[in-house]
Amino acid sequence: MTLLHVDRLVKTFPRGGGVFARGRERFRAVDEVSFTLDRGRRLGVVGESGSGKTTLGRTVLGLFEPDEGTVKLGGVDLHRAPRPEREAARRRMQMIFQDNASALDPRLRIGAAVAEPLRVAGLGANEAERGRRVLEWLERVGLDATLARRFSHELSGGQRQRVGIARALVVEPDLLIADEPVASLDVSIQTQILKLLLELVEQTGVALLFISHDLRVVRALTEHVLVMYRGRPVEYGPTTEVIARPLHAYTQSLVAAIPALHPDRRRILAGPPPVEHDPTWLPEPAAWREIEPGRHVLTPR
């Protein structure tokens, strides 16, 4: 059953920004993006810095208002439905941010930070019940209950990210958006956090929208992947198939960049590397076509 339905989503920003940006030319950070995500499934959104993947996640969550298109969660339009319906639907979504240090209020102790979403959503009969749920989730993410009395600056990066996961899942959301949740962590800690996240997603049945620039991480966590370049979707399909047999030139370049320890497994693109004016990268005019069952690619009209 479809949980999240994104249809022809567009989000623009003025070029140059600042207080004098009004009336300037605008660029499309998210340009005609459409996809669906079923309950309990895991979708990866991958692309280099500036591809629009983080803007997409924040627009889906409601932190940005779209210029065009719709975002529906369980059939509720998150930007046009009556306010009570929108607020009720948005309580069913949570996000794990890349910068775990700034995502946590430095004035709050960890226990209060994890309990805050419960209070905002009106969950838990009283403070004692909310405190019990906080301690339960700290334990589930592998943290000692005594950390509830500490402040965020007293924790390591890995511990703060575990707190971020607990804070997102404590309200039992239907949709979890994870925006580069391990990009700022050491490699050894990344593996632990990814394993924990996958285990909790499978245990809770929450749908996962996982945003990353790293195809290796996306391959480990997701079932389908949406590849973005300059705000536009260029390829979509089952993660294993897209990585094993990329159809779009940009996806091929991402796959070729995946490090391989054994020389026989390294991929090298034939011929010169693709360039931005190559029409197979961003064809204009373009069509989003289903090339084969379950595989969509942006191609010239």
C-alpha cells in the first residue's frame, strides 16, 4: 500500500540569495520529481552535492513549501489540505539530520531532547510515561540510560547520531527521512550506525527515505533507488539492478566511482568521461520513460 506519493515536485530558489534576491532569476533545486514509497519499504535518493536530494527530503517533510507539485502522505496533501489534517499527517513523519550536533538543542539534556517530540505530538499519558519511553529507546539504540542526564556536547558524534535515531523513532512514525546520517562519522562508526538503523527500520516497519551521496551505503540499506542530477531524476529502479547495470550516463559515472579493493572488480568508463553538455546527462527536452519493467530513465524526447 502506497504511503508517500510525490508528484511532479518543483522547488526553486533565487540565484544569489540574500535580502536583495527578490525578483532575480530562480533556479530549480528540485525539478519535476515524482516517486512513490510503500509502507515498510526503503527508497534511496542518491546524487552528488548540489543534486537537490536534501532539498527534496526537506520539501517532503514540509520544511520547504513547493512551487509546484504535490506531496501526499496516506492520501493527505501535506501542503494544501486543511491545517488540522496537515498537522496530523506531519506528526507521522520524522527526520534524521546529517549534522547531529546542530540538530540537538545544546540547552536540553539528552532525555529532554528525546522526549520533546512526544510532548509536541501529545503522546504519552504523563511525564513519567514519556520518561519510560525515552529510556526504552535510548536502550534500543545502544546507549546507557545514564546518558539521559547529559548534554549533547558531552557525547561523541556516534552517540549523538544514536540519540537522533531515538528521537526520530520514539514517536513511532510511518515515514523516516534520513539525510546523510553517517556522512560526518568515522568509517568504523558508520558501519555500526547503518546496521542499527537497518535493524530498527525492519523491527518497526517504518518506511525509509534514505538520502546519500554514497552508492555503497544506499546499496546496503535500500530496495529501490532514485538517482538525481541538478535537481532532476535521471534514473530509478531496484537498487541492485541499477548498480549492476546502470542505464544513464550519470548513474554510470556514480557506479564507476565506487571504490573496489580488487583490481578485477574496478569499473572504468570507456572513452572520455561524460560532460554536462552531453544530452544523455540532462536531455532537453526530456522524457521520464519506463525503459523496462521497474526501470525509469530520463531520455531525450
